[in-house]
Amino acid sequence: MRLDLSKIKEECRRRGVTLSELLERAGVSRNAFYSLARRDFLMPRSLRSVAAELHLTPSAILVDEEALLAGMRELQQRVDGIIARNPDCDRDNARHTLLLLREEPVERLRRALRRARA
């Protein structure tokens, strides 16, 4: 992943702050920032090495936080809908059940068997 200097400058313009003000607020020196801007990759070498060993791109093994948040919002909306239709239902049980239903049945069974053996 590479730092897109033009996007950062455009966002600064849109928010009405200078790049210097942004860097000061963020606690980042100009030297450090421009050093990052010149790099081909901002990811740690170890992350790139792990991804290469798996024959994947580094982004394939990173969490997409926006997608994660969207999934959490969707889950919350589904739980809210279930509770609205069934007010006596426990919110935590509904959430937990929906999370379990996202998993493959074989994986749920394997986990249950491991717990039973322990």
C-alpha cells in the first residue's frame, strides 16, 4: 500500500486546513511524512513476507474495517428487527444465534464436539 499525497492534500483543502496544520495536529513531523510519501510500500516488511509466503497480496490478510463496521451494523439491524417482532426474546441470544448461523454447520459441530470432549 502506498500513501496518496494528492488525496491527502485534497482532503486538507476540503476541510480548510493546511498540510502543516494537519501534520502538527497529528503529531507527525514533515520529515517523517515526506519520508512515508516517497516509499513504495508503507507496510512492514514482515507483513509483506508473510503474505508472499502465502502467495497472497498483503491487503488480502488485512482487516477491512469499513466492511467490518458495515457487517456489525447489519447484524444490529437484524437483531433489532427480531426483537421488534419478538419482544420477549433475549437480545444477546438473538445476536449470538445470528453469528452462529454465519458459520458453516460442520465448523459449528466441530467446535461443539471439542467443547464436549473437554
